[in-house]
Amino acid sequence: MNETGLKELTEAVADTLVRAGSVFPPDRYGAYARAMEDDTELSVWAMKQIVDNAKVAEKNRSPLCDDTGIPHLLLQIGKNRSINGDMLEAIYEGVRSGLKKLPGRPMAVKGDDKQRIEQSEGLMEDPAGLVPAPLSMEYVDDEERLRLYILMQGGGPEIRAKTYRVFHRHSLDTVLEEIIQWARESVSQLGCSPCTLAVGIGRSHFEASAMMLRAMTEGRYDVQNECEKRITAAVNESNTGALGLGGKNSVLATFMKTGPQRASGVRIVCMRPCCCFEPRVAMLDL
Amino acid sequence: MKELRFPVSEEDIKGLKVREQILISGRIFCGRDAVLPKIAGMINDGSIKESGIDLNGGLIFHTAVSPAGVGPTSSNKFEIESTMEILSHAGIRMHLGKGALKKETAEMLKREGAVYAVIPPVTALLTDRIKSRRVAAFGELGMEALYELEVYDYPAVIAIAGGESIYE
């Protein structure tokens, strides 16, 4: 890729990050519209505020939420495509540019290991100081694909997310019931409901987390399988409602991705209650 | 819908009921995890009196203030929920944030004559309704400093008042 191509790549990545942080996908608007048809007055009021906010954010290309999130990059690459160091640098430059443009919240923590953990040296003033999470790359069957997903992961859902083992007893029901129990507890504490539950199931904590992130990129509000519907319905019985104010719609949908499984009595499950504005994700085909 | 202009009187707060929708205007404080324990420390050692920070009849919005805007963080984080008592005792009448709080916190708020309200995390809308902002204390904390904002028409719902909680 020549210099012009790299510059265009940087600009496209910056725009993708801004889109991730400011735009609702159409099917999420649809999910909110369905939820508002049947809920309590307070829940409908809260969901209307959330939808109005999304429309203003999209129009202004401004943040949906002040916690603009930590950028997570997922790269999918097919057999006939390649990527080199110059392109990766252009992508990272695009992330920095997008964080300035959105603007991202200036929340990179200064200092050495101890200082960063204790947050004793303060924060960087530049939103672009926020380093993305480690890049995730996946080889895919589509030979011509070179695709970048950018996810902006807010802090509230991270407090309430959980990655842990489940003894499955050779029963899908056992695993689903465990997920439902975790989700009920976390959604009731989150505050930014209605949620979208992202669930990954894998052989290790890393793989379960990777599956959870892929669920966030692939999930659709208008295409839900039986497991996803069951989790959503069960968590909604908790009556947490929008913003925890009580109501029928604590969860809009569940996005679940099941990876390869280990020959074992254990499944590793990662569950993240994405807040009312998440998943904040946008895609760029390179 | 009841409209409240901060700072408020004790009478303004007394009549508030759980599930009541309100609109908030006036001068409010913004602080979260990093700064609220420091403000609590200033109350404890008495230095708040010389600081020019007047908490009487005040509101603390649990948010950062940054170029990205404002929006509630989880009020049930340890540093936030655990400082509500001393802040209420020092004059704060409304804590504004999101998320369920403990039963003991609801009882404490009743004792101190304060309430807890939930605000939707609608950053794009809230940021448009800021008239002015200034750092009130601990500017070195950046977005986590104590800010004073002048705002109008912030929508909220009373979640805890008079010992009653929407979460119970």
C-alpha cells in the first residue's frame, strides 16, 4: 500500500471509530421500538430518552455516552489477503485520530505499573493517549476478506461482566441457567439497562472472551436463536427494567457465540451485560 | 413534572417521592470515584470551610466532566456510595447517578434528609444543556476533578427518598 493508500486507511479507521461511538444500528432502533410498545411509564420514558440521545449523537457525530470506552480491534483476514506493519501503524494512527475526533474521554492513566494501578499520577489530557486493547486477529473462510471491527467498551459493563467455569453436566440447560443467574444479578446492578447480553463459550478464559467479542460483532436484534431468546426472556422476568426503574425490558436481546469445546466437564463462559448504548461497534472492509 | 433549582432548601427535598420525575437546573457539583473520598477528607479535617466549596443544599452528580461530555457512572462503586453519608451530613441534598444502592444507604439518606435520583446516561442531550463549567477542586485529577456546572432541564427520577427505595 502506498503513502496515499495508508493515509486513506487512517482516515477510514478514524471515521469507523467515530461511527462506533456515535451511531445506533437500525435493528437496535427496532428493538427499542418493540420494547416501548409494552412497558411501564417510567421504563418507556427512560427508553425514549435513550433513543432521543442516540438520534442527537448520530446527527452530531458526538459520543452516545461520556464513557466513550476502550477501543478493541478485531481483524478478520482471508487466504488471499495480507496486512503488513505499515498498515497496522496506519490503523493505530486512525484510532488515535478517531479518539481526537469523537472526542474520546481523556482517561488514559499515567505512570509505571504501580502508579497506573493506583491511579496516583493522574490522567493524560489527550484522548488519543488511550491505547487500544491488544489486537485480535482471526483467519476466516472468506478468501477475499480483510475486515476491521472497532468496539468501544465502556466501564460499567466491565464491572458487571464475568468469565468463569461452568460444570455443564452434559446439559445445555445447566449452562444456560448459570448464564441466566449471572445475568440477572449483573443487570440488576448495572444501572444502564436495557442491556444487550454478550455471551461467549470456549475452552479457555481467553477463548471465551474472544467469543464474547465476536458475539458483539455478529449479533442481530432481529435474528435470535432459541438459546438467545430463552436467556433474554428469563432475565426479563427479573423486572429490573430500563435504568433499573422496574419494567419488562431489562434486556433487549442476547448475542451468544459458542466456540470449540474441550473434552471435559467444564465450559468457560464469558458474559458481558452491554449497556443501553452497546455494543458500540462499527466495521470497515479494507 | 417538578422542577428543582439547585442549591435547594430542605423543604424542596422533603416532598419528593420515589418514582417522581423531576427536572434539575442550577448549579451542581460533579464528582466520582477519585475526588469524592478527597472531598470527604476535606470535610473530616475541616479544610472544606476555607475551600470556598459550599455543599449546603447541593447536588452531586456522579460523573466525569470531559470533552466527551457528562453522563452518570455507577453510584454503587465503593468510593461513591461509601462517601454519601459524610457528604449528606455536610449539606448535599441530592445524589445523582445510576444503579441500585444498598438498603443501609437508603436508611442513611432518610436520616440525613437527602435523596438519590437516577439520571439517564444520555450524554448527547445532557452536554447540550450545560451553560457553564469550572473546576471547583483537585484540578490535577483531570476529568475526575470536582467540577461545578450550571445546567438546565436535566431529567431524573427519584429512586430513594424517605427511606423508600425503587430497588426494594
